[in-house]
Amino acid sequence: MPNKLPTASAASAALGAPPRSNTVSISHQISRVVLVTAAIAVLFTMTVMLAVAAMLAQSATEERARTIAQLLAAGAEVPLVLQDPERGREVLSALSPSDGLIGARLIDRNARVLASTRASDAASFEGGGTSILRRLDMSKVTATIPVIDQGDTLGYAEVTIREQYLSRALSGFVASGFAVLALMALIWIVISRSIGRRLSMPLTRFSEVTRKIRDTADFTHRLSANDHVAEVRALSEDFNAMLDVIERSTLEVKERNRDLVQLAFYDPLTGAANRVLLLDRLTQLIDAHRRDGQPFAVVAFDLDDFKLINDQRGHQVGDAYLRAMSLACKSELRTTDTFARLGGDEFIALLPEVATRDNALIVARKLADAVRSANHVHTLPHCCSASMGVGLYPKDGDTTDALLARVDAAMYQAKSAGRNQINCVSEAAPHEHPAKATHEI
């Protein structure tokens, strides 16, 4: 029989060389699995965290833009009514030059720009590159709030802002992700199969924490940094540090939003409600009356001789008097009542569930006593008092404008009749304070 030709494998075996094969060792396969798993976990984590951070930044930016636009709209009525660009620019100049404000505009009802402003650093910020992080940091939000006066739309207040608080956290997260990928590549090359298996356990914990954060949006979750592998411990510490930055930035955004709400709805000097919040509360009381028929009372007062304090003792003493007087007045009211400063030395109190004029007069006299009690802050021989107007809803006016106008007229009638008096809307003669002879100047 003819001899068979030897195969290549047989020849290699005869020469002592190992047989050629397309297979790889188990350690290489596991190393590849570890690398791929780590890469997927890191990329998944980066995607989730970037999405969560972008969502939080977008939500915070939208809320902040709406709050600033509402604050701008509250002072834009006069410029829009008078079509006065100069006053419009004055209103815009009152905006806080905080980081993130790109620009603001006042637009009249005919869609013409009455006045506009733009942050000085907006152009330089916008001109720097097109990277993914910069695009995330460059997301802008524009809020437009209508300026309405007595149901008539005068125009619009438009504010454009950006938020940059999360940029460093995002950059650190992406850098950490690429560092992890590089580390896993090194492990595939130089580390054995047992190390690859050991590293899979902390990566699993890493994924569990990121899933909790993704599902709950709770940045208080942390990785355990007790692993004996230095690289894994460093990764855990970096990730926890990144979560600290994001959590801190989120708290800062919430605090700034609370500050903006305080500025938008409360008087910064006295802490009393401002006109915007007063009108909102008054509208709520009117709506409640339409539902359950419960009336309410309004007490408006103007300070007598307050100008003398400012003129003779300075505005610092005048401001101290206003703060002390407002604190004293609020202490005489219930938590359901609203005490507001309309501007200057004019104040108003909304009294829910006060249905009779006698009960309203009792509260008015308490407020008058509170006004006089604040005179301890100055050393002038005369004392500030209050001229008051009292009205009931719906007896003295069934709309916001009608009620406030009649109460205001009653207040000025009390002032013109000799000051330090209470005048009710539906009564011709003003009511003097019981202790008028003692306290009137």
C-alpha cells in the first residue's frame, strides 16, 4: 500500500512544535469578558448619570427662568403701558447679574422689543468649542411670562438663562469613565484570570449603585471603598466624590430657587408679602367665596408722619421701624391671614373668615396698636400712627379691583379726616381709635 502523506499537525508534532489553533486560553477569554463587562458598565453608568444630571439641570434651569421672568414681569407694567424703553432698561438693570443669565427682553403686545439686555460674558461663553460637555453646559432655557394688567395683556417678559453648576461633575464623571476603560484594558493584558473574576464583584456593586441612582434620583447612595484592590478603591472614591459634587450642586440650585421665590413674592425689607403674592391670595379668597360663600375682610393702612423719621433720623432708622412694625403686626394676625407691603409705607391685611365689620374693627385696632408699639426704635418726640380703611367682601366690592379701590379710598378719607383713624367703606363717618387722645400726635 502506498504511504500516506503526513498532515501539517503530524509534522508539527514530529518536530516538537505545538499544534496551531484559533482558540485562546481561558484566562484571555475571561479577561476579555471582564474588559467588555467593565466597558459596558462604565458606559452605561456614564450615560445614566449624564442623563440624570442633564435632566436635573434642565428642570432647575426651567424653574429658575420662570421665576426670574415672573419677577421681571412684576415690574414691567409701567414701561409697557407707557411704551418707555428707558424705564424698560431700568427694570432690566434690576435683574441680579448672577451666573447663568444670558439675556432678558421686554416685548410689547405687538411683538416689538421694548428693551433688552445681554450678559457681558455670554458671547465669550458661547464661542468656545463644540465638545459634548460644552454642548451640555450650553443648553439654554427661555421663559416668557405675559404681563397682565386688569385682564389685559400688556406684553411679555422674556428671560434666557443657562446653568453651569453640574459641568465639573459631568467632566469628572466622563474622565473617570475613560480612566476605568483604560484600567480594564491594562487588566486584560497583564492581569490573570483570578484577578478578572475578583474585579467583577466590585463592578457589580458599581452597577447596582448606579441603577439605584437612576431609578430613585437619590444621590445619597455611595459605593463601599473597602475593597483591597487599589484601583477599585480609587474608582469607588472618585465615583463617590463625583456624587458629592452633583448632590452639592443640586442643593445649591434648590437654595437659589428658594431665594428667587423669596425675592419674587416677599418684600426684602420687612419680609411681608409683596403685591404679587397679595393679589394671588386675594384671588384665592374670592374663588373660595364662590365655592363656599365665606366672606373675608380687608384692612389697609398708611403710616402717619413716617416721612419725619426718614428725614430726621435717616433711612436706616426708618427701615428699622418698618421691620419692627411689620413684625409686630404679623404677631397680631393668624397664620391664615396675609400681611403685605404694597410699597413705601402702605400696608394691607387679608383676613379670611372675618364676616362682620365689628370683628374687622377689632383686628384693625390691634394693628393700629402694633404700629404705635414699633416707635421704640427711634427717639423722636412724635409717634407714627396709622390711617386705616376697612372693607368686607363681597359687601364692599365683588371684584379685586373694586374692593381694593374702595378700601384705599376709605383709608385716605381717614387720613384727610385727621389721621390716626379707621374708616369703613360702607360708613360715612370714620371711627376713632379708643385711645386716640393718648396716642394721636
